[in-house]
Amino acid sequence: MHFGYMVFYYAFTFAPLIILVIFSFNDSARVGLPFKAFTLKWYAEVLSDPTILSAIANSLLVGAVVTLLSTPGGTAAAFVLVRHQSFVGRKAFNTLVLIPMVIPPVIVGISLLTFFHAIGLELSLVTVILAHTLIALPFSLLVMVARLIGFDRSLEEAAMDLGADELTTFLKVTLPLIFPGLLAAAILAFTISFGEVAVAFFTIGYQPTLPVYIFGQVRLPTRLPVLTAVSALALSFSALLVVASEITRRIREKK
Amino acid sequence: MVIDVELRGVTKRFADIVAVDNVSIQILKGEFFSLLGPSGCGKTTTLRTIAGFEDPSEGEVFISGQSMAGVPPFKRPTNMVFQHLALFPHLSVEENVAFGLKVKRLAKQEIRQRASKFLEIVRLSGLEKRKISQLSGGQQQRVAIARALVTEPTVLLLDEPLGPLDLRLRLEMQEELKRIQREVGTTFVYVTHDQTEALSLSNRVAVMISGRIEQVGTPLEVYEKPRNHSVAEFMGETNMLGGRYLDGAVEIDGLSVRVTSQASKGTDIIFSIRSEKISIGKTLSGPDNVFKGTVRGVTYRGSDSVYDVQLSERIIIKVRSTNLALESIYRVGDEVFVGWDIDKALLISSLR
Ligand SMILES: Nc1ncnc2c1ncn2[C@@H]1O[C@H](COP(=O)(O)OP(=O)(O)O)[C@@H](O)[C@H]1O
Ligand SMILES: [Mg+2]
């Protein structure tokens, strides 16, 4: 019974992805059945298409910078929220920081576009990075708040008691113990940025990210097979990221 | 006598709670000193004030004669064994113990030597590479003790370290603590709510009640000569009796109880008589005070029993008696005699 449900659950969630991967190897200019023959030509086409390659590079760059900004940013905010009980207006702050999560992306996009125009900032990858950081921050914050709430502060006191100053305590006790949280927050931030299209669509300049590029190409039927190949690549990359982080976590735990 | 730790008029307030109330104590070098008191009386807060985790609202802490005002925990010559141990879960046994030495940037060779020496003292040699989660409760205690002792602090602060252990292990660890303290000679400040533990481990005991130190003395002194009502009531199992003093005796609910007292005639006094100082028997002669009574309640505890014996309409006293033989174990309803010598009763106060 339970087993049957889980089979259904996985089938439901993974079937579209599996089908995408299968068709990316189909030797047919039309995406759909029948499966004619196995080919790698769509992948070859991806690798030889400079616009796709640069879109991938843009996405990786934006994702990386967003991760580097939102992980420490969210973590710092989480420290303030969890540790400074006396912080004035903490309750209000608690709610406020999460509001961006529930605003529809299209509205976030338009408001950012307006904002960047207003301050005279030209649209480019920089504006996409700023936009994605804004989207990713509350998620990083939430992950780190969960981690910090469960953190036993007497461990930090024990370190200080044994002669470690604040910095040493942070580096040798706090940081290793919140590391799994940091890793989760980082991956979440990267994944959010890497797949985000709506807000990016509004804030992008002339250099598209991968989702924006795919979005622009999707109505051209001839491009569809190439798009399945590049999507399958992106998918494998995301999966790889999750697996790698899980392995890192396990290794650290074993040690 | 060298004084290692001194508290001078230390008060600690949290908002409107006075956790520590004008505490002044002097703890001698090499001493096993206990802070004994009921839960919530301010023991942990006192310890944290010595360690530097709390700043006193008033008063000052001195260690080795130096004022600790403004000195952060990591610069104080005190180490603490925390109530819930606070062992580092991401480090091995050896790394936990070596933590304080690493932070002090000692040479690798020396760190290893010292860590291994203290692991030997707490009898954990061979478990260096274990993770903390792979240790039993008793072994974790030992790691916490070794970790705190390895940097050779002037004072070791222990906050109810044996609390979570079962009785057997607790007794074993008490012996271990005594041995370790003898071996290293460090001053121990030990916090507990368990009076047997405090009395059996310590050179001196400070009885703390509601944030105040009510009495400081040897275990014998605080148990046998409680200075006031609160201490007498907190320590052991005691009967408090009160009445008007007249000519060497107190009139209580129709009974005339003989006492030694310097109280003046006609004043109301309270005295305490501990349950184990009272004799009980089918017949009883000898004690200065002997009363006839009826057993109203029995708590059988194996080696001894505690009886509630009704002496008069309003007076029921607790009597503890060793179970020497089956015949000397009484049952509810038995008619018995109870008695005590006048010097066994302690005058607590002339008023109340
Ligand atoms: N950080 C704190 N904030 C507010 N009240 C506290 C704090 N620490 C302790 N208290 C209060 O101070 C009193 C003494 O606590 P504590 O020192 O922990 O007692 P003990 O260790 O003897 O059980 C208690 O009433 C406790 O609630
Ligand atoms: Mg406590």
C-alpha cells in the first residue's frame, strides 16, 4: 500500500523529467513519438552554439554570485533574528523579511524594473544578480534560522571558557556546526537563481541567462530538440549539485 | 591559607528577579567547595558569574586576588563542566580534550602528551578517536572533566555534572571526582541540589537558598549545626516544633518537651529535631524525652524506614529507624514509644 503510493509519487514527479531526457536523444526534428533512433547530435549542437554556451555561462555566473551574496547575507540576518531577542521590532521584522517570498514574481520583476530605471541603473547581469539575490535572501534566511534555533549556545560558551576568543569560537565551533545549514542555503540560493525566469526576464539586459534564452526560443519548433538537450544538461547539473552536497554532508558526519 | 576565589557582595538581577543576592564567599586553594541549594536558588548563576558569562549587577569577583571586572571568560583562569556538558559534537574525544590547548597554540607534541595524560587521569585511554555520540553518559562526563582540567585552570567549576546519571553511576563518579581532585589538586567549586553528594564530596559547603548564602561550613557543621530555620529545614529530614518556653521545657499541644535552651522564660521558641536522632521502640527508656504515640504512616526504604508517629492531636513527627531486625519494623496502627535526648534538639529561633 505505502509502497504503491511511493511508486505513484515518484512516477508523477519524475516522469516528465525522464521523458525530457529520453527525447533529447531522439533522432528526429520533431519532439514527440515515435522514438526514431539514438543520437547525440542535439548535444553536439548545444556545444557548438555560442549563444547557448554564453547563456549557460551567464546563468552559472549569476548563480554563483547570488549564492555568494545571499548565503552570508541571509546567515547574518538569521543570527540577528535568532540571537538578539531584545532587537526592537523583532516580530515585525520577522514577518517583513519573508514578504518577498509571497509576492508574485511578475510583480517583483516590474517593481525592480521600475526601481532600476528610477535610480538610473542600466539593465545587465548586475541587475539580474541584484534581483535574484533579493529573491534568494529570504530562503537563505529561513534555512539558517532553522539551523540556529536548534543551536546549543553553551557549546560556544564552552569554547570561550576554554580560552577561545569570539573569532576562534566562531571559526572552530559555530561555523563547523552550522556548515550543513550553510551548504543547504547555498544550494537553495543557486538553484533558485539558476532556474528563475520571470524576474530575470524583466531585469535582463542584452546577455540572457539560460532560462531566459530557452524561454525566447521555445516558440520556434526547429529549436525544440536542441532545447531538450540543453535542459537535460541543466537538469543533470542540478541533480549533481544535490548529490555532491549530500555526499559532502555524509563525509563530514562520518569524520 | 591562599584564597583562590572570592565573591564580595555579588548580586545578580535578571529584570525583576534577584537570582543571586549579596553573596560573599571565600574559596580556598585546593578546596572542594560545594554550593548546595534547591533548584532555582541561583547556583548556576553564581557559577556563571565566576566564569565570566554573567556580569554581577553589584559586587565583584576576585580570582587569585585579581578583580575579574571586565575580564572575558576566555581570559579567566577558570574552566567549567557544564550542566549539560556542552561537548563539541563535531570533534572526537581527543579533539575535545585538546581544544583548550590548541586554542592556546601549544606545540603539537605537547598537546598530544597533555591530552593523553588527562585522558588517562579520567580513565578514557583507548577511546581517543571515538565520537562523542558513541560514548555512554559516564564516559561523556569524563571527557567534559578532562577537557576542563587539561589547561590546568586555577579553579574548576562544576555545574551538577552528575545530574543525568543513574544512582549507581553517580556514586561511582563521585568517587572518581574525589580521586581526580586529589590527583590534580585543583580548586573545585561544585554545584548541586543533592545534599548527600555535597556532604560526602566537599571540604566545605555553602547552603544557598533563594539567592542568598545561608551558611558556610564543613559538611558536619551545616548538617549538625544549621544556623537558621531555612538551613535546618533544607538539610535532611527534620521535625520543627515550636511552643512557649517555661523552665527547661516547651509546652506543645499538651506535651511537655524538655530542651536545653538559653531562651528566657515565657518566650516562643522553635527547635528542630532530625528524624534519625529519634529512637523508636515497643518499650523505650533512657532518652530525656519519651512519648507514647501511634504509627500513622510507614515508608519502607530497605535499609531503614521512616515512620509518621502521632504524639498528640496536632503533633505528628517523622522518625527514621534502621531496619535491624524484622521485629523492629512497625506497621500502621502500632503503639510505639519515641524519644530523644535534649542535646539532640537544636534551638532554631526564639521568635519566628
Ligand atoms: N538568563 C536569565 N534570564 C532570566 N532569568 C534567569 C536567567 N538565568 C537564571 N534566571 C533565573 O534566576 C534564578 C536562578 O537560576 P539558576 O541560577 O539557574 O538556579 P539553579 O542553578 O540554582 O537552579 C531562577 O529564578 C531563574 O529563572
Ligand atoms: Mg542550575
